[in-house]
Amino acid sequence: MASDPGGGPEQGGPHAELVDQWVAALDSGARDHVVPMSRDETIALLARLAGQVDAAARNGEPAERVAELGAELARAHFVGDEVLGRCVSVLDAYFAQQNAIPATRAAELLGAFTTGYVRAFRRWLLTEQESVRVAEMTARLHMQEQLRASEARFRAVFAQAGIGTGLSDMTGRIIEVNAAFANMLGYTPAEMCALEVTDLSHPDDDPEMWPLYASVLRGDVDNAQLEKAYPHRDGRTVWTNINVSLIRDDHGQPQYTLILVEDISERRALRERLHYRAHHDQLTGLANRSRFFDALTAAFTDPDSRVGLCYVDLDHFKAVNDTFGHAVGDELLVQAAARLDACADGFGQLVARIGGDEFVVLVPNSTAEVDEIARCVRRAFTHPFEVQGHRLTVTASVGIAEEYAAHTTADDLLQAADYSMYWAKAAGRRRRRTDTAAG
């Protein structure tokens, strides 16, 4: 079967194989739910979505566009147990085969597709919940029949939902959870129903989370959305996005809370890795230039603070690289960074590698700390380095500058520390020099 980016399965296109694989995946056991479409309509929908996913991936369209495609699939009632997982597997395999689509771009699009699907499904599930409430307000003669139908629909959705779902009473006792929620935390549904909501607290919970939950129980708030860490049964942490909704009785009194839980552990880990790489030197693990300049700018927000800088340059480092090779030079930098980091242990102090063999220590509220750090640095470099079987004696030249923030600028202070370091180096290396900076 062939397809085209415009949505018709009759015409050929680069994503024809994706359409075939997508249709096959949903036909091979995933369609354990009711979809108000014929098979031809289903194929046409998947062909159109495949074309738009392929176009978004190749043309650099915003990830939000792919999120809308995931939402469209959910709105078409593709909500069985395995639908989302099979769709992600098919798309992931397809992206992996396309050399023109970078892995990071593929991961971004997969995350967007999943997020869009889950968000639309959440809205749909809440709509189903609302239908139960509406049914309770209908005429008495039809109440029981409609209530039974609504409960049957809700239980079907509850059991088959791919997103974690749980119900608790107003005392915090867990009444019911679906398999997706229980599996997420390493339990069976029956085991989770023996727990209290507070049994699932975590040390990394936002301090405002439990007061917010209490406000839902009181009926002050009908809905709350936040990021929460759950303790897995095996001891690891599962990071989630949760949506807590209040269910009221016929008299408007709080009766139950419904929670929808989405596992975002992988996305959060990726986000933290990217954040770390953006703010740390990849060789030494110290702060990089970007993080250093952010911290330096922040130190100058208080005009009454006395900001100190200790600028450090390794003496004759080039000779190490030229003599022993860059692998030895890199390991020397790693060990030097560790010694420098040990010299800065005060609140707010930051050690950064700003290039080559140049390092800087920021002391945002300096009194005598910057002088002590400079002395510590010189002492740290009096001991030889053991690097890959070589015993290397490497000294450091240190430049110091400190001044009140109101009397200079961040650039001037850094320049003064840099000049001081070069004067120390010119005076014979293995020295330190102190200057002040005035704007």
C-alpha cells in the first residue's frame, strides 16, 4: 500500500512503508476497543497522519504540530491498552531508518506525539467523567439505566486506559487503580488498594503539593495539575505529571478524587542531562563559561556586595601537551579541576573552566575568602600530579580582583583578575597578584 503526505493512501510517497507498518501494528491486536470508523477510513486517517509526521520531521516543523497529530489519533478513539505503545514503536522504528532525521529530532517528535495523545485522552476521559455527573441529574425514571450505562463506560475506559488512573475517597484511602498505574509503581492493583495516598509521598515532592491536595479534599479546588515523584516498589523514583480532579455528590459535597498519572521519567532525565551539558564543562565537570557568566551577573545584582574573583592559569601547560600528548594533558586538567574545586567550599562560591588551562573562582560575597582561596590554590599545586604513569610538577599563576559591585562592572572585574594573573605569570610564574577593579 502506498500513501502521500496529503493523506491519500492511493499515491506513493516516502512514508508509504510507515503507513503499512502503522496499519499492521493496530491490526495485530491493538484494536481492542471501539473505533467509529470503517477499515478504509482508518487506513485513510493513518495515511494522512503518517504523511504529516514525515513532513514535520523532514521540514523542521515545530514539535507542537506532531503533538496535534497524536491528539487527533486519541480524538478518533484509538484508546486501547496497546495503541500508544505500538504507535510509538512504529514511529521510532521509522525514524531510525531515516538517515535525514537526527536521533534528537526523532526523540523530540516522539515525545511530542505521546504528549499530544495523552493530553487529548485526558480531556476525553474527564469528559466521560462529566457524563456520569450529568446522568445523575436526569429524570428519575431513566436515572438507574443511564447510571448503569455510564458506570459501564467508565469502567471500560478505566480498565483499558494506557494512562495511570486511580480513585480515592476523602480520607485518602485508595479505592481503585488501573493496571497502568499499578504497573508504573511495581504493584498489582489489589496491592495499591491497600495503601493510603500519603504512602506514596516522596522526599522530592514539591512543598506546596500536599497543601494543594488538602485544598482539593476540602472542595476549595476542583482540579490540580503538577509534577510529582513517586517511589517505585524497587526503590527507584518515577517522575510523573498528575492531574487530580474532585468528584462531588448530588449535593455538591466532595466524594472522591480521580487522578490521571503520566510517566515522564525518561523525558525528565533527558531534560536534566541536556541542562547539565548546557552548564558544565564536558571534560572536567566544572561550571562552563555560560554558567560562570550567569553567576557573575547574579553576584552584581546586590550593589553592596563585595565580589571577588580568583583567576588561575596553569604554568607551562602547553609543554605537557607537546611532550606527553593531549590525553595526558586532559587528565591533568581533570585532576587540577578537582584540586581547585576543593578550594572553594563556601556558600555561593563557584569554580569554572573558561577555556584551555584557564580557570576562575567566583566569590560572590567576599571578605577574606578570595585571598584564602588563592593561598589554597597555590598550596594545591605544590604537590606533583600522577598522570598515566607520569609524575608531573605543574604550578599555577593566580590573579585576584575584588571590589564592591556598586564601584565596578562584571566585565571590568573579570578583566582586572585576568590582568593580575598575567602580571603574576610575567613576574616569574607560580605567583599570585591582587588588584581592584573600578568601573
